[in-house]
Amino acid sequence: MEWIDHGVSYFKSDSLLSQDKGEFDFIMLNRLKHGVTSINTSIPFGKEIAPDMEIYLWQNSKILFVSNGKVQLPQHAKIDYLVVAKNSIPVDTEIDRLGVKKLILDGSNSQGYINRWRQSSDSMRVHVVMDKGAFILNE
């Protein structure tokens, strides 16, 4: 995930990204396009709230990143954007109760998992990175 603001990039990724030349080139072109002059891998607006679960407060939005199916989603938190990795939440999760505007499925999710979300009642709020590319939040 990458956040860009006034030439500063805040960047979080796993170690596999550095091995994917195509993805790395895309990121570099995106940074050039947005005038990035500084890159930070420390995210000052993020906080780990459980192992494999982080929350980010960005542009008046709450973004929850989940990468382990053994964690419990917060019961009463209002989350604007939910980013899911590694098939980490059940497809029958009621994202309405969290106030989720968009469910973002990253490239680590299986095709079967993605298809089940596409068939769910919340399918209009699902952004599949493998199909649509990066989710860009412009608020």
C-alpha cells in the first residue's frame, strides 16, 4: 500500500514486491507521475491493532488492513475502507455494520475467494486489485 501527499510517499509492502519487476516499475512510474521526492517506510498515521491487522487514518478516512483470518474484526469501529489479504475474512461478513464504503481485495486472495465476494450481496462495494488495478482514494 502506498499513500502519497505533497511529494512524500508512505509505503508498506511485503518482501515479494521487490521480486516483481513489473509491479516495481509500475510503482516507480506512479511516483514520478505524482512528483514523489521522499519515500518513508514508517507509516506515522498507522497503528497495528492486532497481529496482521493495521488501521490507518488518512484524509479523514479509516482504512483497515487485515491479512490473517484468525483475527477478529472490530465490533463497533466505523471503517471506511477494508483491505483484505490472504482470504482473511469470511465472505459472509456483514461489512455494512462496519460502515465500509469499499472492500478492497488485494492480489494475495484466491480466485475462488474473489468470485464468492463478487456473488455476494455487497458485490457493488468490492474492488478487486487484480482486475481493476490499484484502488486510488481521492477525497
